[in-house]
Amino acid sequence: MTFNGRKMKTKSIINLIATVTFLSTGVMAHEGHGIPGAMPPAPHGGVVQEASHLGADVHQGKEEAELFFEAVYDQKALKIYPLALKPGNTNLFVSLSPQSDLTSVVVKVEFPRSKKTELLKVDVQKEFILAEFDSKRANRFFVHVSATHEKESKAGKIQIENK
């Protein structure tokens, strides 16, 4: 009886692990870009993060380009490049123009250690969004970018490790 009890317990554990594995892969089907190697390399050498939708029921059954933001911080200048992955080609980022493809651009920086947030003044240029910014020698900070893209409000949070 002890042998059968162990066998049933082992089967139950295996079934539980299999169920959790199958359920978790279905949940990450759209948001799998956070997995290392799942995204193309950053075209400008920065940090890339997918923008999330801020509205409800945003896809409405249509295939659309996914919006990403790439942040590059160097010499007290923060450059943010809007990028897209087209539905048919997810191997290469396509550059977007902030002037023509985005509206209502807001950039904030969060310092996690001091728990302070700073709203940045942005200069929306043809190829990137520029913000003068002093990291105050922080080792790490988060760049929060929000914008309207294709009539939808989207936002991204990018972690920058200062060198």
C-alpha cells in the first residue's frame, strides 16, 4: 500500500507541474518579448522595452505593430527611440518617427532608491525624443515613457543601469 501511495503522489505532482507549465505558456503568448533572445537587438545600443496598452480591449481582433521604446543615456542626454515590430516580421525593429507617429509624449524618470520622480522637458525630434537629464550619479533609474500611438495610449518603463 505504501508503494502505491508514493506512486499516486508522484503522479499527482507530475500532473500539477504539467498543468502549471501549460497554463503559464498560454498567458505569456503575447508578452514573450521579455525572454532573453526573444527580441531583436537594440538598434542604437540602448535598452529596449515593450510599451503596454493603457486602455481596455485594445486589440479588437486586429493585428497591429507592437510599440517599443529604446532608451540611450549618455553625457546628461536621454534619447528615446520609438520602434515597432510588424506582425509579419518580428526579427527586425522598424524605426518610427516621434514627430509623425506619436502624440502626447510624456517622459518621467524615477529614482528607486530615493523614491522620487522627475518630469522631464522633452524635445520631440524626427528620429528620437531628446531630454536633458542629470542622473545625479544614481546607479540605476527608470524611464517612464507614455505616448499616443495609432490612437491608443501606451506606456513603457525602461530600467537604465548607469555606468
